[in-house]
Amino acid sequence: MSQQKMDGAQALIKTLADLGIEYVFGYSGGAAIPIFDALQTVKTDMKFVLVRHEQGAVHMADGYARATGKPAVVLVTSGPGAGNTITGLMTAQMDSVPMIVLCGQTVSWMLGKDAFQEADIFNITAPVVKHNYLIKSSNSLPRIAKEAYHIATTGRPGPVLIDIPKDFSQGPFTGTFDEPMDLPGYHPEENFKIDQAGIKEAARLLSGAKRPVILAGQGAMIARADKELLTLAETLGCPVVTTLLGKGVFPETHALSLGMLGMHGTAYANKAIVEADLIFNVGSRFDDRIIGKPTMFGRNAKLIHIDIDAAEFHKMIKVDVTIKGDAKAALSDLLPLVEKLPTEDWLATLDGYKKKFPLSYKKQGGLRMQQVIDELYTLTKGKAIISTDVGQHQMWAAQFYKNDESYHWLSSGGAGTMGFGFPAAIGAQLACPDKLVVSISGDGGFQMTLFELATAAIHKLPIKILILNNSYLGMVRQWQELFFENRESGVDLIGNPDFVKLGEAYGIKGWHIRRPADVERVLQQALDYNDGPCIIEAECIKTENVFPMIPAGAALEDMITEAPKQKMEKPTGST
């Protein structure tokens, strides 16, 4: 196909292929037909996946990116098609996930005139994307596609949306593919030039610490700073806690690992933060879920914060030293300046907390989610890519499924998006066809995007779909029990289907687990099945609660490790 005979959509698809895009997830519609047509007329190695809902498409692109660190593309039509991407975009933006979303749009001369399926998606999505574009000419499409890829994947990653009026996607392309990017003021390369004064001050503070803790977040993972983080911890003899999204960036089976901190983190991770004299934050934004009451967090400690986004400095917690830039580059500069610290007594204290406050669950009284996750961890030796939905099962999975590798834990953090887990697993399985992918969902979250069973079945993806069914919105019910005198409102999911039979309607094999004694046997059967997706529905007890727990807005010192004996005050923080 000669350049002169190309239309805008064809130029766009060629550019995306040249950028290395592997997958396009989408749902067609009138305003996007020229772009869908270009997928057929332009020969590329890109693969298109037709989803059943636009939200599913964005979550699949999200899962693909979280499993690889690389972006995928989402392609949808105008109006409600574009509108259905909002939840997925918010999820990706809050968790710093790169992707490119292409939206068809009504013809340019009809913009603002309430045309059929018109929505001002440019302005609607402005708060939930890293950047967005409204196309104004066919010839600009290759340049803007390259800019979108660059913006999405550099600095603090995030989603970029391109809104494409139909007259520009199907209009003739007479431009060049070599037009340079035009991004004045955007210089992500500066993130690799680390301020050495901050590095030296961090080294000085570290040298005087007796009870240091490293807090590792997803930023360390995005920077691929795993080795540097491990070297730093082992050199210093310093324990490490991670955020929910940082799971795996430091091996959780390592002797220096304290697991996840925060609202449902391990007791010993939270106690370490409370008693630390220095907290070294590498790539975490001090989310409210991990800090509890801001005025109490680290109040007796020196605080060092490495982050690629300067907007996160002092936003939640005032720190002593800020180091802006790429975590891998910053740690590489720091490592030559540090040496072993006298932490033997400190580590002994923390080992005592591990023994005193272990993660545990009752072995009697019915089937518990914790047991299912724990046995899954044992059977898979912790090697699976785990995708979760949001709720109690998510927290128990974070507690009981230890991660030793980056990009093996996919979960919605900042947005807390129910319905994320299963479509994200589809994206991850497509990205990593030779790896074991397990989707762990609650019965509530799974039903929000269950229609993507068709997508998994059509592509014969060997995903293990584990549905932990307690017939409740369990985390909300837990809050109602603890803080609202057990007044249940809007949480009983009466009317749930038989999820195994539901899977059978899509041609998907399934099993029930109803007894604790059946867990290992059924899970092993599912793990041995690789002829496509399969469903494991575990019918769990209804009213188990997740502990440890820090009530929203409370300090880490206020952590409760078991059900309280007295009435609790309503939490003062956000959800």
C-alpha cells in the first residue's frame, strides 16, 4: 500500500505496529469503522481481541501492561463506547499503568451539535488520563500516536487517549511518518539525572539508623529496580515492607521481608513502621491505605522519599529528604555510599513479632477463603501470575499468596475497581501464554465483568478462574459489622448463579469446592487442565473478617489483630 493511497486510520495502524504494539482490545461501532477497517487492510503482526464490553477491553490492556511493563491499545467507538472506558482509565491512571486508548468520534463539523453517539470524551476523560488528544487532521495521526506511546511509557506511566473524528480517520493521508514529536516541557529523560546532594544526604541518614525500614512501592517495580533494592536491603541488613502494588518487587520469602503494610498488612510490617527510626520510601506515593493517620505516620523516624513524580513529595507525608527520579538510577547512585548497619537487635525484635503475630486462620468451621488461597500458593509454589478483584479475597490473597517476582501480582490499588480481576487475567495470559495465570475473584466483583468468559473461551486461554463465593459483598459487610452495629444494608448477594453451570454455558469446564477436605484435590485438577479456561467455585463461609485491620483514618498503632470485644467508633478516613 503506497503512502499516497492511505487514509488516516491506515497511517495510524501502521504507526502503532511500527511502535511494537502487540495487542489491540476493542469493541466496534460506527464512528470507529474506518479504524477497524484499517486493521484488515494494513498488514501487521498486531492481534485484535474482540471483547464483550469496553470496560473489559481496558482492563485487559491493563493486565497485559502489568504483566509485561509494555502498553497495549484499546479501540472503541464514540459516545457510550468511549464512555464505558472511564472506569478502566481511572484504574490505570491511579495505578500508573501505560496504555493507548483510541476512540472513534463523530465527524469534526458535527462536534458540539449533539450528533448521534457524540460525547465530549476529551473533556470527560481529562481527570482520569495522563494525557489526551482530539485529532484535528488526518496527517497528524502518526505523530500523535508516537507522542501517545512516548507519554504513556515514560516518566510516571499512565493511559493516553486519542479521540479521532471519523472524517479524519477515513480522510486521505498525505503527510509523513517522520514528523517529529512536539512535546514542549516534557523531558522524562531528566529522571535519570539524580540530584547527588539528595543521594548523599540519604546515605548520611541511613548511616545513623538503628531501626531502618525500606518501604518498596510499585515505582521500584516500574523502574525495574528489583536487583538494586535487594542489594540495598542485604547490604544494610534492612527489613523491607511493600505496598499492595509493590508485591513481588522484593521477594516475600526473603528473611528480610515483612510483607505488605497498611490497612490489612501484616502486623509485623505495621509494627516495624511504627517503631522505625528511619523509613526509606522507594517508589510509593504514601497512599492513605498504608499511612493510616498522616500526623502519626513515621513521627519518630527520619523519612527519605524516592519518586519519579515530584507532585507526590510532601502530598501526604512531610519527609526529610526527597530524591526525584527513576528508582533504579537513584539506588544505583546510592549503593556505593552505604554499608552494613548494626541492625541485629532490630531484626531480632521483628522476628519476635513474626512469631507473635503470624498470619493464620481457623482450620475448623467450614471452608475459608484463606485456606483456598494458601493451598493454591503451596500447589503453585508461588510461581503463578495472580490477578485479583477487590474486596476481602483481595486482601487475603495479598496476605497468603507470597510473590517473589515483579509483574506477577495484578490488582487494582488506587481505584479499588471491582470487575478488574478477570479481564486483567485475560490480558496477562495473552501477554504470557506460557505462564500460569490465576484469576481470583469474589462473587460480587466477578459478576461485574463475567461476560468476558466468552473472550477467554474463544481464545482457549488456560486461565484458572477461582471464584471465592461467600454470597456477600464481604468487605462492606465487615465494615457494617464492626462500625455500624452489624446493620447489613445492600450487601447480601442473594440470587447468585451457579458459576460452574454459568461457565458450562460458555463451554468452560468447572468444579465446585464445598468442603475443606476437597480443596487440594480440586485445585490440582484445575491446575492440570490446560484445554482452555476453567472455573473453580469455592463456596466459602459467609461472615469471616479480614485481620489485621487498621480502621480508615486511624493510626498504624491502632491496628486490631482480631475481632474487637467492644463497640468501635465509625472510621474517620475514606472508605
